[in-house]
Amino acid sequence: MTEPEKSDWLVYVLKCRNNYLYIGLTNNIEKRLKEHERGTGSKFVRSHLPFELIRTIPCKSPSEARSLEATLKRMDRKSKIRALNLDT
């Protein structure tokens, strides 16, 4: 029996200036955070610097990560905070 492949995909949550939350997905968190720091990761984060990584959620596959990201992005702020168990 073979072991299932490990997936590096995850959904991540950044707390930006003014306590805005940004939700994204990646398979390389270090590279993605560097892109955000350089201002090339997303327009939203670039316009709301600085940011802090406050949560990562491992996913089994890219499709699971995309689905979770979409679900979280559809939520209002209070629902996101509750679902992610954040105290921001």
C-alpha cells in the first residue's frame, strides 16, 4: 500500500492595516509572503500594508484549497472571524 501524497496547498489569512482580512491560497507560503511584501502578491494587500500572517489551513489538494478560499471570501467579516476562530 502506498502513502497518499502530501499536499503543500493551503489557505492563508493575513491581517492587514486597519484590521482588514485577506484570504488567499498557495502551495508555497514563503514565496507568496515575499510577493506580498514586495507589493506583487495582490493589489489589495499592496494597498493595505503592512500585514501579518495570522492563520494557515492545510488542504489536501488545490481544488480543496480553492473551494475553502471561495467559501471564506463569501462570508461577511463576523462569520469569517467566527469560522476561523480569530480574535482580531
